[in-house]
Amino acid sequence: MQLGTFMMPMHDPARDFQTVLEEDLESVVLADRLGYAEAWCGEHFTSLSEQVSSPLIFLATLIRETRQIKFGTAVVNLPQLHPATVAAYVSMFDHLAKGRFLFGIGPGGLVSDIEMFKVASAAERPQMMLESIDMILKLWQSDPPYEIAGKYWQISLKDNIWPRYKVGYMSKPYQRPHPPIALSLVTPNSSSAKLAGQRGWLPISGNFFHQRYLKGHWEMYAAGCEAAGRRPDPAIWRVSRSVLVGDSQAEAEDYLADPANGLSYYYTYFVNSFQQRGALHMIKPDLALSDAEVGMDNVKRGLTIAGNVSQVVEQLAALVEETGPFGTLLLAGHDWDNRALWRRSMELMALQVLPRLTAKLSGRRAAE
């Protein structure tokens, strides 16, 4: 198993934007130094809780600050951008990163972004995403003239082409034929998971819903692979979870118990978000709870893997037992309101938890 990070990023908007940006950047540099394999970052335009409007711009500032970590967009919300714009930006980023890039895409889900950009209904946005990525791939696969007709976009470039100077040409990515494409997964028995399997894309399961839904993601992904005649490989599955590792159980518990910390804000945000959608079941630690009984504290405890090194190893081993094997554990990036604690948690994950977890899982497989 590899380690990675996934950040929305999410911060209390009362905190200074410059400060939290620097902390988010620092967390990726630290992850690279510790040997984490990947760093994924989200895209939101109209939220002061999630202020990275371009993961490509954010991650580009880290290319020369890091050595080996791969950068992922989680995700570029394709219905909100013109396909030619995305194709050009992603191609340039892939060259700047010399291939250390994973192209995560999605249909968009932040309600205020959807309203701002006047994009289609929930039923149509996945269709827009598919049309967009198909157009992007065609632009990368061909030279002008470009004539790509779709339901939502029309791409035409035929009159202003200067072959000698390559005016009218779209650049191709560094990775050929293109960077690996990844799709984010949220809903139970996700049709997006089946689509990812059919298309040969990387599946990424998020961290802001209960882990009972993870197994369904893999089952749908595997069904998509099998429908396309492809053998499903769990090594490509990315699973994100909130994990806090303390030097002691008491240290982790003291932070977890604080109702005013960054983790508490994070889960308050998602309780409200799922409540607005009429989907509190996604975040309930126990489906027997009524909606009225769902609060930030029990959600926080139900969705966060926390404790000392030994406790976290046991909880992660139980997660793998429940979901089946996966290739990369993406640690959800949280607000560094306690800077020393969160930095230490990343260090303990890489230096102590992962080796012990790997040995435990290997021993379990050998005994089967």
C-alpha cells in the first residue's frame, strides 16, 4: 500500500487565506519528503471554506519544491470549463511536472458553483463531463483542422491554421497518449465507479462519507472492468480517509474531543451539506440513528480513524478487511489549527503506521 494526501482543502473561513494556503503547500512538501506517493487537490470557485479555485495553479507552485510526489486534480469539474481550455492547461501542467500528474475529473457538485456557472441539471452534468473528456482526448490525439461537434460544446478551428508556425495547433501532454484519468466516487453503488471501470480510469473514493459505502464502489468498478473485458486491479484504487495519529491515545483523544477545532468545523460543514441534500445517511455513523440524532461529534468519531500508532494500525487493518485491498490510502488534508499535531501525524503514518500495517496485511495474506 502507498500513502498519499487528498485536500479539498477545507478551512474555517475566519482563518487568513494566505496563512492556510501556505500551510496547504507546506503539507505537500512534507508529504514528498516523507515518501508519500501522491497529492490530490480539489477545485471550488464560490466557497470561502474551500478556496482553491484552480488545483493546477496551486500544484504548479509545488513542482520545483518537490522531488518525487505525483500531483492529482481531485477534481477538475469539467461542466464548468470549456474543453479546449482544460486540454491546453492540463497539457502544459503535464510538461511542467514532467509527467508527475494524474488527471482527476468530475461533473461538479458544489451547489453555489453550479448556480454561478448555470450548468445543467444533476442528470445532465455527468453527460457534460463525458462529452468534455471525449473532446479533450480528441484534441490531444489529432492535429488541426479541429471539428468536434457535441451537444454542449462546439469546437471548430479550420480557417486560421499556419502549419509552419504551428498556429492553430493544440499542444499534446508530456505523457502519451495522455495522463492517467481518475474519477471521484461518492454515492453508494456509484454508476461513476462502473463508468471508471469501463473506461479504464483510476477510481478515487472520497473520505467525507461513511466507510460502509466503499466496498460498493469497488464492486461497481469491478463490474465495469469486467463488462469491458478488463481485469480489475485493486492496486489502482485510491481510498481517502480522515486519519489522526498521535504519540499517545490521550493526545489524539484530546484533539478529537475539542468542539471548536478544524476537524469539528469540517464535519459540521458536511453534516449541513448532506442535510441540505436530504442525504444524511451518507454520513451517519449508525444508520439506526434518526436525522435529529446526527451531530458533529458522533459523525467526527464515526468517520475519523484516530489514536496512537497501534490503534491506527488496527483500525486501518479492519478497514481493509471490510473493503478489500486497495493500492493507495489518501489521508484527508485537514486544517493545521494544531500545526505540530498534524505534522507529527503525517510523520507517524509514514514512518511507523505504514510499515506495521504492511507487515500485518502481508501476514494475513500468508495465513490465508
